[in-house]
Amino acid sequence: MAKRDYYEVLGVARGANEADLKSAFRKLAMKFHPDRNPGNKDCEHHFKEVNEAYDVLKDAQKRAAYDRFGHAAFEHGTGGAGFGADFASSFADIFEDLFGMGGARRGRPSGRERGADLRYNMEIALTEAFTGKTAQVRIPTAVSCEVCSGNGAKAGSRPKTCPTCGGYGKIRHAQGFFTMERTCPACHGRGQVIEDPCPTCAGSGRVTRERTLAVNIPAGVEDGTRIRLAGEGEAGARGGPSGDLYIFISLAQHPFFQRDGADLHCRVPISMVTAALGGGFDVPTIDGGKTRVKVPEGTQSGRVFRLHGKGMPVLRARGTGDMYVQVMVETPQKLSKRQKEILAEFDRQSSGETHPESAGFFTKVKEFLDGFGNHPDPA
């Protein structure tokens, strides 16, 4: 069977430039690739045909010979365009475009690796969160080796380009229809080897040290807040950039206040007499002071009083939260005989106006039971 014209095979004009040739080859190679058409002999034939045409036309000298003499230019062993070793070279030209794989065309690795990020958990008191503070933290971490300046090589020497991969960190080789790529086993992808390692860091470029850092805790910081210290993490390998340090803040439980965002809550017990007759009490504030809470006559248990501006500062913003004081009426215990007599007399003289809430409640209970024809047992 006579061979088809190479330009016809690729579907391009005779004056097509290199970009047009490559684009046409890429589309046809994807269309007829054996992996996409398993067992299809026609596709395999077209795939070989497309590769052969592109192998000739991409080369300026071969293309000039073909334009002048046609297929006869490559007969009798004068520069064949067969499907053997030349396939790997032509197909490798667009292998990265087809499958997204890199190779020696990419930039060489520097051998420098970024250091790991570090986490430090810090617990502070609620009062410290209110005022803010500067805390000192001690962190054991990897720092750059001063002896070798972090490059891992002994003083007076330097890392050398890996002879196995030529400094690219990866090795490429043809295997059948594919060009495979793997990490260089000699330099482990770094592109450099150290023949004479630094005795202090054993070639890693890092040593372990304990560092003391000052951390600024802003006023109003909340439980779970994360503070980032850029570049204060683990030093990078062989002079690489350092990672970051993250401080995670947790707040210790306060004996009096409970926090809700910028607001503070507390519960204060008051006597039955204060609740009935009215009065007041002093309550502490988070800034170390105190303020007076006035209790009006007839205050019920559970009532909440709002103290404006007595809460926490708002983080990264202006303003302050509020403080909410909930009063709980305490029932007296261990009464004397006389005290019990006074309470019993007060109860006999009380009416619905004295206890409007309980009177209204039991009125509703009676109406509910009357609806079912039930009557409570007489006392």
C-alpha cells in the first residue's frame, strides 16, 4: 500500500508552521492513541502514521528533503521515519501537553525546602483577655545551622549538582509508548548532593534549639483565637524558608463570669427580703472594680439586669460589650421558731395581690380541671 502524503495525514497545508504541525499532531495523537482505542487495529495504524508524518515534518532538514523528493527521500536507509526509537523522541515533545507530566523541561529544584509550621497552645485568664498582654513562650524547634549557613555542607565546601539527574531532581525514560518520570533516587528530588556533610547538622542544614519568643495577645481575644507569627516556625532544610508559628488561645474558666462574645454574664443570690422590699448590692466588674445594682421592690427570681459597657472589649474593633447580672432569690433555711411563726402569719394574711403570679397560675389549673369535671380534694 502506497504511503499517504504526510501533510494529508496531519491535515495541514504545505506551508504550515511548527505550531500548526504540533497542534495537529497533538489532536490526532489523542484521537488515535492505543490506550483510548484498545484492540482497534485501524486506530493503531493511524497512530503510527501520524507519528511518522510528524517525525519528518517537525525536522527542518527532513521536511526540506520530503518537500523535494517525497517518500523517496527516506528510502534505502537515508534517514528513516520509522516507528522505533524515533517515536519516543517525537511523542515526548508533546507528552507534557497531552498528559500534564513535566520533565527536564521544568526548572531545576533548588534543594531548599520550606520548614514545617508549628502550633503552640496557650491558656490565659479572662482578665488577661480583657486587658491584653505580652507573653513569653519557649519553643523547641529546628533552626538553621550556623556552622554551614543552612546548606548542609561542611565549611569550605558546597552542595554539588546531582550527576544522576543533572540537577533536575527527576529522571525520565522511555517505556513503550510512554515517557515515564520518577524522582531521582540519588538526590531524592533535591537536584543536589552533599559529598562532605556538615558535622554539626549531619547535612540537614538544621539543628534543634529552644527559642524564646514574645507574643502580643490583643485585648478582647476570644477562646480559640489563632495568632500567626510569620517565619517563626521550623527552619527550612538547606537554607529554605522557615514555616510559621501558630499560637492557639484558650481561656481558663472564671469563678464568677461566663463569657458570650463581648458580653459577660453572672448570677448573684439575693435574700427574700431584698427581693420583696427592694434594695441593692455591689457586683465586681472584669476590670477589677465594682458597680452598684439597684433591686426594685417585688423583684422575682431570675430577673436580669443589664450593665451597659461593663463587658469585654471587641477584638479588632471599637466598643465594649455589656454585663448581665441575673438575681436568684434565695429561700431561707434553718429558721427559728419565731421566724417560722412570722412567715406563717404573713402567709395567712397574703392575698392574690401579694402573690399575683402564683394566684393566676392556680386559677388556670382550677379552670383546666373543671373542664374535665374534676375537682381537687378539699384540703
